[in-house]
Amino acid sequence: GAAEGAAAAGAPELPGYAHVYSGKVRDLYAPVDPASGDLRPDVLLLVASDRISAFDFVLQTPVPDKGAVLTQLSLWWFEQLADLVPHHVVSTDVPDAVAGRAVLVRRLEMLPVECVARAYLTGGGLREYRADGHVSGLRLPDGLTDGSRLPEPLFTPSTKAEQGAHDEPMSYADVETAVGPALAARARDLTTAILRRGNEIATGRGILVADTKVEFGLEDGELVLADEVLTPDSSRFWPADQWEPGHPQPSFDKEFVREWLTSPASGWDRTSGEAPPPLPDEVLERTRAKYVEAYERLTGRRF
Ligand code: ATP
Ligand code: MG
């Protein structure tokens, strides 16, 4: 990330908290000790904004309620996964200004790895497979196509790139070098277990989780699930009833955004390097509805 210590555009002022970092979507704060004025070192306030990114740009137009949907969906999943892995949430008692879209979390030393697992083949995994039949160094059966279900979930880690840069694939050996063999094995097994559990729950509710990215932090030598989990931002969600291998699947969330941005209506040239234009209200509303639908389908709750 690039915004350490800087006041990020759009990160709200929160009395009693100091802004410490902004990623593409989240703004991080540390509580200020009222007596000493020092920042509390043990916890962070993780605030999910309504910012949306597409084609590696953070778009100018926020999607109403997106931050709240991501936060509430992650909280729900942390509970569904609690028997598999401890999570970072300490409390949902947060300032009114960010109610519903913020959580107080344990401040962890994050692993320098984006832990990705894939249950279906598409995107970067498909490109690797087409090149030489392997994904992340693992040999796959012949005859797979875009959208094929994999024999079992694969761990396909990537680097945590600085803002604006692409995450690069990492081999499993790279992960072992970065964190040691024991933590690498634990991260791999947990990541695939989270995706398995995610699909066990989601498939019956009409959603396939094609792939997902999780982040772990370390506390007392143990991996703790951090950041967000099994959201439409961190995962590819596909409508189960439309799943048909052989071509790109309709995606659950950014479909309308990507469709509009690449249509003549936007007037935007993806290859120009220029920032995309603001999104029209209709695209925003349909996108918001998709995020809410994912939350409601998965949790069975009204948003
Ligand atoms: P980047 O950090 O590279 O900008 P991003 O754009 O995905 O990635 P966001 O999701 O917007 O980032 O911000 C969340 C940031 O908070 C990430 O850098 C993530 O690693 C970090 N983070 C999440 N949970 C914790 C935690 N419990 N302790 C410390 N850092 C955390
Ligand atoms: Mg993130």
C-alpha cells in the first residue's frame, strides 16, 4: 500500500482515532489513548468504504452501502468459519459515523502473501493452465475449460502488490521461503478449507464461489484470519443456476460496472491508461443491488 500515515482522500475524520493507512477499499485507524495521546498498538479500526475498483482503478463513484455489505457479510462468515480458524474481530462497537461498516480488530503482523484458493478454473488460473497444463506448479487433468470445476480446491498464492500494481503469482516454494514451511502449509490448508466450507454453504444458496483470497496475520505464532472473507470483492461469486463451463461466467458483483465501462456508452478506452469516468446512477443502483443480493442469499437475512 502507498498511503501509510497520509490522510487518504475520502477517509473520514474520526474523533478519538488516528488514520494510519488506506487501501483501495478500507481505511485503517488506531484508537488514541486519551491520557497519553499515544496510539493503541494492539487494535485497529477497519472501516470499509463504498469505494469500488475495476480494471485496477479505484472508481470515482462510490457504490452506496457497499462498505456495510462487505463488513456485515465478513462478520457472518467469520462465525461460520470459527471452528476452522480464529479471526481478528474484537468488537463491532464503533463510532456512529461508521456504524455498520467498521470493526475493531486485533492488529496483526500480516503474512506477505495473498492466500488464494480456486475451486473453479478461470482468470489467471485458466491462463496458466492453457500455457502448460499447470496452475501454481500443480498439474491438472486435460480437457478443462473456462469455468470447469477443479477436482479439488487449489492453493494459488500471489504477492501483495503495492497500490496500483498487479499481484504476481507466487509458487508454493516462494511462500515457504517467505514465511517458513510450517506456516506455509498451515496457510495453504486453511485457505482451501475456507473455500471448501464457503462452497458447502453457498452452493445450496445459489452461489458458486469460484475462487477467493484471504489474508492471515500472526499472533503468538498462530495464523489468524484477518481482513475480509468470502465477499464479492475478495471472491468470484457465480450464480449457480447459470453455471456453464466453456465461456466466461456471469459474475455476481462488478458485472454491470465492467460491462458499462467497456461499452461505447462510457466513452472510456481501457488501454488509454486514463482513469475511468464516473458511473451512471443506473449502473450504481444495479451494482448495489447485486452486493445486497449476495448478502441476503448467503446469510438468509434482510440487509
Ligand atoms: P493494499 O493494502 O495493498 O492497499 P487493498 O487495497 O486490498 O490492499 P484494503 O482492503 O483497502 O487493501 O485495506 C485493508 C488493509 O488492511 C490491507 O492492507 C490488509 O492487509 C490490512 N489488514 C486487514 N486486517 C488487518 C489486521 N487485523 N491487522 C493489520 N492489518 C490488517
Ligand atoms: Mg483488500
